[in-house]
Amino acid sequence: MAAVASYYANPTPAMHPHQYSKSRGHRVCDTCGVVEELGQRFRMCGGCMITQYCSQDCQKRHWPSHKGICQHTSSMIAAAKHESVSSAMSEDALAKNLRKFCSAHQTLLNWSVFQALQLRRVPANIRTMALHVDLKYRNHTDSARRFVVATARIVQRSVVESYDPLVAQDIQRREERCRRAGGIGAAVILVQCGAMSQVMPVECDSPSRISWDTRDDWADILARYVEGGRVDFQPVTTTSKGVIYG
């Protein structure tokens, strides 16, 4: 199984309804922490195709610390190509599409792990639990609708971290950074399809500073947005106009 570490911070403000189909997702420079704004185009690491940077200077400065996990991720993806995956999609295409899926649905996945782990009610769950999203590939003409959620369940965080020591170290690094900034740590998501998987540590702010409603139907909402190929999700919240889904 190829497990790769990625990082997505808190969700962006709501986009215009007609923008979501071309959204590249919310990107944060892994060196300086600046957020990508409309009109900008952050660069992706060419090795792991996961970490993003606001400039070439930031990418160069981050390389000494990023080199280990980057090279390890690349080798793990290459090794996974020898394992059995869906015959409907090549190994290279599956790895690429899984990364695209996580980028496009990062706001939805961030919200889902917050709800699944019940972090508003029990913030301490972030240290022991993780969200496992198992995807199924389907041969759909719309590229945005080629994955559906087979299962979404809570697992022990130690199980996810045991996949790979370097991934576990990267999660710990991000968790410590988040806590120094006043957050509660890194919530862990394991997104998997066949032999390919991606580990997403989501650095979480204090629940007291997050206005999202507590939702027990998070799994149904996650499945519905993924199956519909919709990437316009915004965290469910209650306003004077009622409940807003995105």
C-alpha cells in the first residue's frame, strides 16, 4: 500500500456557484503558510505531487526537510504499481486521480473528519481516532464522478500511523506545529482505493473558533457530494437563512 502524507489547512470562504467545477482546491504553502488566493497559482512538488509552495524560494528552503518524505512517497507509489489495482484504470492513472480527488474534495474531507471524530464534543479524539474513506472506481464519462464512497468509518489512528514510520513522523511534525499555533492537533484521514492510499493530516483549529454545526449525517453528505462529482461543498452551518450545505 502506498501511503503518502499531505496537508490541507482550514477551508476557504465560499466560492461563487459557477466556480466550483474549475476549482483547484485550497492550497497553503508548506514553508511560510501563506494561502493561495484567486489569481495565484502555487507550484506543486514534482516528486510527490502533494506538497505545494507559493514560490520557488520557499520550495528550495523546504527541500532539506521535505526530501526524506518526498523520496519515500515516490518510491512507495512506484512499489504499489506492482500490486493489483482496478483493471479499469492503470496504476499511474489511479495514483494521479486519487491525488486529484483529495485536492478537489479537501474541504469536504476536512469537514467530514471533524464531524466523524466528534471534535466539537470530544477534542481529545483527535489523538486516538482517524477517518478511513474507502473509494470505489467507476468508469464514468465525467472525470469528476469516477469515484464513489464504498465505506467511511472511524479507525484507530495508530493503525493508520503504523503503515509507514516516515508518514507517522510527518503527521507528528504537523501536529506539533498546529498545537504551537493554538490548534488541537492534526486529524488524520486515510483515503484508499485498491492498493493506493493517501494519508491526509488536517491541522485543526480549536473547536471553539470553528462555527461548523455538529452533524451526525456526515457520512451521507460525504457520499452524496462525491457521487455527484460536486466539489463546491462548504462546511454545513446554520445561518439566519437556515442550514447551508454549500
